[in-house]
Amino acid sequence: MPVDQIVKTVVFVIFTVMTLGGGLGVVVSPRIFHSALFLVLSFAGVVGYYVLLDAGFLAAVQLLIYIGAIAILILFAIMLSRGLMAERQSQSNQQWWIAALVALLIFVVLAAVLWRVDWPVASQQALASPSNAISQEGSQLGRDLLGPYVIPFEVASVLLLVALIGAVILARETES
Amino acid sequence: MIPLHWWLIVAAALFCIGLYGVLSRKNAIGVLMGIELMLNAVNVNLVAFWRYITPQVLTGQIFAIFVITVAAAEAAVGLAIIIAAYRRRDTVIVDELDIMRW
């Protein structure tokens, strides 16, 4: 096994521990604030995954949008709705064991199916040598977004505008 | 390279953890965090498929970008709804937000 391979595997394991450990922390932590901090850890693990998968632009986007925006937004919401939730009984509802059972069952089924399928992976050679798309990924992404994917791109901008206005209207103080 | 199966199984595990969070959390914000985990798992899958199966076209990454966009919009609107509900009903426990239950 070449050194490169070993390093990649070790890094993969570290990011997996971060992602899955953070994820578990999110769902089982007794305090909602700690959950949000674990969520940041989990997102950071996914950033590492993107770097490992040669998706540098997505890694930056994940860092900026998920950790920089969504996680902070969630922390704000927790702060604004605290008081009531600070010290209360358990954070899980009575059906948590059914939920755990369902989630475990789905994971077992998914894992069994995913493991069995023979994915049409590109040849080792094509994977190892960085292709054109990967080395010029940033500019190619921009060209694709404004070329073949321009309509979804525009729709996404409208969606963001709608979400922006909707969020402002929903969260606005209602004067009575 | 790390085998594709590993990525897929890790993503499946992350998805199921998120699913458990959505189904078991009392706090509406906790439910939202579970949804974010599930969306992340989907993104890992998309990028892994792109890297291993079609590295010459960037479709997988483009899809991941759109998923991130939708996730951002969903988080903003979802949290706004939670804040509004908290202001009105003084709670963020999903069991107690049953005003629309028939």
C-alpha cells in the first residue's frame, strides 16, 4: 500500500469520526445549545470530505454557508428562544426508541444494498490522474452554471429572494 | 483512492443519524438540525458519485450547490417560522405547537 493511500485513509477516518461523532452529538446531546455546536463539528467534517474528494470550491462553499451562515443562524434562534428550553426534562420525545429503530433499520438496509451494488466506477487511471474538470474546476463550474444550468441558477436566485422576504415577514414583530 | 462504498456508507450513516434527530427531537430547532444533517449526507453522496463515476462533467457538484442553496433558504424560513411561533405561543416544543391539528 503506497504512503499516499495510507495518509488518505487516515484522513478519511479522522473526518468520519468528526462527521458522524458530531452528528451523534447533535441528536443525543441533552442541551440544544451543545447540539448546535456539535452541528458545527459535523459540518467541518464534511468540509474535509469535500477536500478529500477534490471539490475545493464546494469545500469553501460548505464552510461559508453551512458553518458561517446556517449554524450561526441556528445558534441565534436558540438564543432567542431560550429560557423555556434551558433546563427542562429530556430533549427527546416518548417515541425516540421507535425513531432509533427505524433509523437503524433504514441504515442496515441502505448499507446492505450499497455494499452489494457494483458501481460503474471510472478506471483507476482516470481517477488517479487529475482530469481537466478537476484541475480547472472553479472556472468550469462558473461556465456550467451560466451555460447548461442557467435556468436552475436563475430559479435558485428567485428562491433565495422569496426566502429572504418570507423570513423577514414571518419573523417581524407584529404591531397590534 | 478510498473505495466509493465507504463514502456511500458514511453518507447513509449520516442520513440515518439526521433521520433519528428529526423523528426524536422535541425542540423544533433540533428537528431543523436533523434536516441539515440529512441534506449534508445527500451532498456527500452527490460529490462522491461525481468524483468516482463522472469526473469529467461537473453535474454532481452543480447539484450539490443547488442543494446547499435550498438548504440555506429552508433554514432561514424554518427558523423564522420557529421564532414567530415562539413569540406567539411561547414554546418551541413541536408537541405543543398543535394549533393546526384537526
